[in-house]
Amino acid sequence: MGRGTNSRPGRVNSGVGRGRAGQGVSELIPPRASPVAMASGLAPLGGRPRAQMPHLSKMERVVVSMQDPDQGVKMRSQRLLFTVIPHAVTGNDIVEWLIQKYCISEEEALHLGTLLVRHGYLYPLRDPRNLALQLDETLYRFQTPYFWTSTLWPAAELDYAIYLAKKNIRKQGVLVDHEKEHYDQLHRKINHTWDLVVMQAREQLRAAKQRRKGDRLVIECQEQTYWLVNRPPPGIPSVLEQGPERGSCIARLQQMTKNTDFYKREIECCRKALGRIRVKSSVCLEAYLKFSNQHGPHDPIMSGCLPSNPWITDDDTYWAMNAPSVAAPTKLRVERWGFSFRELLEDPVGRAHFMDFLRKEFSAENLSFWEACEELRHGGQAQVPALVDSVYQQFLAPGAARWVNIDSQTMERTLEGLCRPHRYVLDDAQLHIYMLMKKDSYPRFLKSDMYKALLAEAVTLPETKRRVFPFMWKPRHSSLSPAVLPASASGETAAAAGGPGGGDGEA
């Protein structure tokens, strides 16, 4: 195999480019598919061209502007230990140019520069694995256009295998953990062409020895940056992913790595699934029918609005009788309080009557505490510390005027949260009081004489003819349309037309 035989990221010419895009480093030949991949019959990964993402073209225009000979970033030869690297830039120069070019803040310029580095348009020379822009004298170079993220074809598995084989030979088997795993997987997957992979890797290493040390260092950083973008390490989101699938590389890694812990988690998950309580479909259907029968008469769409429908008439009695605060609630409204405790608390009138009931039982502080927690949860952020302190001093502090009874564990968690108060710090205590009222006070309220009296005194709306879907009702016309007449009417009209003096009838 001659020197001209190349793989995708390692294809190089022996000549040295002269333009700023080439930056004095060996230029890469961008054919559409690797000759080695074509020879082995393997298609590029994905089997189709990579879709051009709109933001990549914008980033590439920024990179081209940065490499402008007159108005671009200042490039100069920099010394990296004992090696001179031509056309290098520093992180400070990049950030300063972005600030002046786009009139943005330093933080925004640093973020934009980091995006360029993570997409592979810039690469660091000292720490190639750290794809982030540093605001210091760290050296960077512009990536050659062949390695740009918007290349036509995705990275092929065979090219990645050649890169790993070359790195394995150069470092004598010292690879990173995820690179070792990929190396073994590719060795098993394309074992029939592995001799060709090793031969190509050795040929590229032999060709690299004939170049200057600076060129070798630059090409290694270029290749490593390319594969860090196209094959990111575990836990690092891929910039090539889009939509809901972005950041799913961790989940894919967990699916691929099936070790002892993986199977232990699977066994524990299956054991919990076997012990989970399941409800029969018949029971679910019965509960659904019960719910429908219970809420059917209270649904204005299914049962109609009483006394009239305010959407199709000018009568607004329905709104007035179902206002948030009324002197005498309707019977349907009072009946809904018996459906659930949540229905009672969500109705201001029902909550007021429930408060009167709790005062008679000397436990009104429970509902007052619940209301105070609701005010804290939905109140303004600036008033949160003051509201938390007020609720604590009024309901939870030792010797409080309206002290509520909560268990010791809930009190300990609440006191720990009070060190850094926030709007959800009293959720545990609020839930405890809510369940206490739901299981104890609420059933007694439904059985009390107060609730029975409310049902008896509630306003009963006048019954009208209910329709299943009242919005489909059309008002009757006062008379038939003259264009459509019944058969009897049309016969009478014809007889009248053919009568005496009505036409050409016989005398």
C-alpha cells in the first residue's frame, strides 16, 4: 500500500498548504467516502448524508470572518515547549475579537467561543481533550475545513477504527477506557478487514514521521478534536444530536455496558414490578361509571345549564348564582362538596362553611395553617422569608398561639428546611395537616347537622327540559321556509291554481 492510500481523518498530502485556511499544515483531501471503506464494502455510519443544521452555517461564517487576513483575529507563531506552532491564537485574542466584532459582553463572547470549540471549529494545543475556551494565553488553532462539523458524510466506523489502531500503536496500548471499549467492539465487528485497518494505521504513522514535529502535533490535535466531536466520551452530550434525543448518550452507554450492577438493577426492577398492585379492568370501568354517574348532573355540557344557558341567551343568572361568593349556594354546588375533600377546599363558600364547622370543634387552626401554606406557595418571592417566619411563629413554634399538631419526623424535616427558607419548605407539614383534616374532620362535617341544613336550605334551580348536548339545539322558525313546502301544502296550492279563474281549465 503506497503513501497515497489514506483514511478519512488521516488522509494527508505531503505538501504544505499556504493559505490561512490551511494554516501551514498538511491539507486534507475531502473525498466523499473513504477508499478503505469502499474497498471493504462498508458504508459510512448512518447510511445517508448528515442533515445540514442551520446553526452550523452561521458558526462557519463567524469562523471565516475570524480568519480574515485584515480584520480577523491576530495570528502569530507561538512556541509550545520546544516546538514552534504557526498561525496560533490565544483565548484572550478570540474573546476580545468577538467583543469588538459583535458588541457583546465578555460572558457572551466566552460562551460563543466555547460553542465554536465544542463544535470543533477551534481546537486547543496544550490540552486537546478539553474542548472549552479558556480566557487566558492558552493556544488554539482553527480547524481545517475538511474537519468541520458540516461535512457531507458522517464519520465512518472504519475510519474510527484506523484512528484508534494508530493511537494504540503510537501509545503502545495505552488508551482511555471508552476508547478501549470502542476498539474492542470495532475489532469484533469488522474483524474480516482488521488486517487492512492495521496496515493503514502503520502506513499513516510512517508518513507522519517524515513531517516536522510541529506539523505532527497539529495533525494529532486535529484528528483528536474531530473524533471528540463525532465520538464524544461518555457523559458528554453530542453537539450533533438534535431535539429530544440530545444528551441521550448516557442512556445508550448504560444500555451497552451490561455488567453485574446492570443485571442487579434489572432484577430489582422486575421484582418490584411483580409485587406492584394491579387493578382489574372491570374494577376500573366500574369506578369510571360511578364517577360519570356522580358528576353527570353537575356537568353543564352534558346536563344543561340551569336556569338558562348564558352562552346562547342574554340571561346571566347562571353566573350570578355560581359566583365565587354567594349568600345562598345552589343545591348542586353543595352536593359537590361531598364528592371529595379537594372539591370542598377549592370552593370559597364551602371552605368558609368548613371553617365554621372547625371552629365549633376547636380545630380551626388546621385549616388556617393550610391556607397560610397556600399563600406562601403562591405568593411573591420577596415576601417568602417573612411569610415563612410568620407561619412558624403562629403555628409551629413552641407555645404558639394557634399551634398545630404534627409528628416529630415531619417537624424535624421542617425545622431543617427553615435554615434556608423557600416557598416549599412547609410542604411536609401542610400535607400532614391536610391528611388529618381529610380523614378526621371532613367525614364528620359531611355527617353533621350543619351540612344537612345547608343541603336543605340550598337553592333548587327550576327544572327545565334537559338536552344531552344543548349547544346542538337550534331555535325553531316561526314559519316554514317558502322554498320548501310539505307535500300536502304543495297539492293544495296546485288545486287552487287549477280552480275557476285560476288557469286554462275547461269551462
